[in-house]
Amino acid sequence: MNQPANHPVIATPKVGVLLINLGTPDAPDPKSVRRYLAEFLSDRRVVEIPQLLWQPILRGVILTTRPKKSAHAYQQVWTPDGSPLAVHTRATAHALQQAMGQGVVVDWAMRYGNPAIAAKLAAMKAQGCERILLAPLYPQYSAATTATANDAAFAALAAMRWQPAIRTLPPYHDDPAYIAALKASIDRHVAALDFVPDALLASFHGMPERTLHLGDPYHCQSVKTVRLLREALSLKNPPLPVHMSFQSRFGRAKWLEPETEATLAKLVKEGVRNVAVVTPGFAADCLETLEEIALRAKDVFLAQGGEKFALLPCLNASAEAITLYDRLVSRELSGWIN
């Protein structure tokens, strides 16, 4: 049957994959950081305090004082192409697109800031993506990361008349392909160091301890990642000791322990002089890895008497990462593509 002359143009049906990361300010200046922090810290999954109590604190002390300090931190790691997190996430999407071929549309978005999830979903729908896999790049599930990324996507879908079919990428903290990618990346970067580490520290983004008791699986999944990584690395002779910690504390609440800087100081006291740090909870290098670990945590380690310190890169858009994502995404698209 012929379509009416005024019938809307309908694109050829496609399958899409939307990689989602946390977010970043548009520029390393206080105004941009303030706008980003206002969105990030207003998310009720990120700060689980009643809004009547939290918003006056956020709009008062925090957004008055923190943007300038955070902008300075971003300036330490900003690249000519922009925020490291955006640079690496964009490169990952482009590389995965090449790996998956033209049968799948691969794009990327940020939960906070730009490019926004809603805008990217609308663009993918306009390209004809009638089936979309949401792929938050968080190996370990947390309500404050994976869940809120999906929330934002579902909110955008609620405004669509013609919604695409949706699948979501589950956490992959214990997937053999993820552990293999971590091991291969660690082996490659350790071999390139000009020193032999006495120990490896796996540092994860911290969460308030109460999230564990409320049922968030993040802590348990992080511990399992380290156990599996330790087993994978134990085949080396001699095996590299693997320790675990949590970073990025904020506020006065009790957070998951042990804390990263305190752990580094403890390792020095136990005789560790040379250390390598890996951040398995981060898919891409960002402020928390490049400034908090590579600069501030390094200063703590050296000040305590440590001698050699190295931050090993995240998977970023490496060959190990693209092999991993190709396997994860292809599995989740089963039945949608050949």
C-alpha cells in the first residue's frame, strides 16, 4: 500500500547501543562546575537526604565554596580535547562502533551534563533505532550510578509517543571477560613501568556505608571483583599482592572502608615502598583517577616514605576494553542482531 503524500518519513529500523557514563562539567571553570554539581548533587539517588534538609545546604555552603575548588582540580587534568572522561567515553563509542559494524548504531551520553541521555535517545530514535541497549559503564552496580543512569533514560522514554524497545546492560563485575580485560591491561601497564611494584592497590569509588545496609550490592560486587582479580594475578611468579580500598569521601557520614589514602600510608608502614594503583570501578580515567589518585594519593604515599608510585590507566578505549564491550554488548543484543 502506498503511503499518503504527507506521511512522516520513517527511518529504516536499526538497533542502537547507548554507552552511558557519569558526567562532567562543560569546562574547568567555577560556573560550569557549579552547574554540573547542582545537577549531580540534586539527584536523590546520589544524596539520600530529605530534600527539605539537603537543598538549603547544597544551594548555600556547597555550591558557594566547592565549585572553585573543584574547578582547580579539573584544570589539573583537562585535556586540549576536553574532559578526560568525555574524551575516553567518546573514543570508546567510536571504537566499539568500528568493532560492531554498521548493523548497530553506537553512541554515548552522560548522566549529568552533556551530551545528555534524553538528547541522545531522541537522536537515536530519529535515526531509526527501534531497539536500544542502555549500557551504563559501571562494572559494579550501585543505585547512585547504574540505577540513576537508567532512571534518566526511562524518564526520557516517558515523554516519547513512539518508544523504542529497551534492554539494559547488567553489572559485569564478575564476568570472566571483564576480569580477563583487567588482568591483560594490568599486566601490560605493569610491564611498562620503570620499577617493580611491591603491591597493587585496587581503589574503588566510595559510598556511604548505609547504602550497603539498605541493600546496595556495590560493596559486595567490588569485593568479588578484587577476589577474582587476585586469583587471576596469582599465577604470576612471584604473585603480586592485591589490596583494596575506597576513595572520594564526601561529607560527615561513615563511608565504606578502608579508605584509599589511609591504606597507602598503612602499606608504607608495612614495608611497601613501590606501589601501583588500579581503579577497577571506573571504565574511563577521570577527575577521580587522574587528580585524586595520580596527584593527591601519590603525594600522600611519597610523604609517608614510599618511593615509587604509579596509577595504571583505566580500560578507557584500549583493545582490552573494546574486546570486553563487544562481547558484553553482543550477548545482550542476542535475538536483535545476528
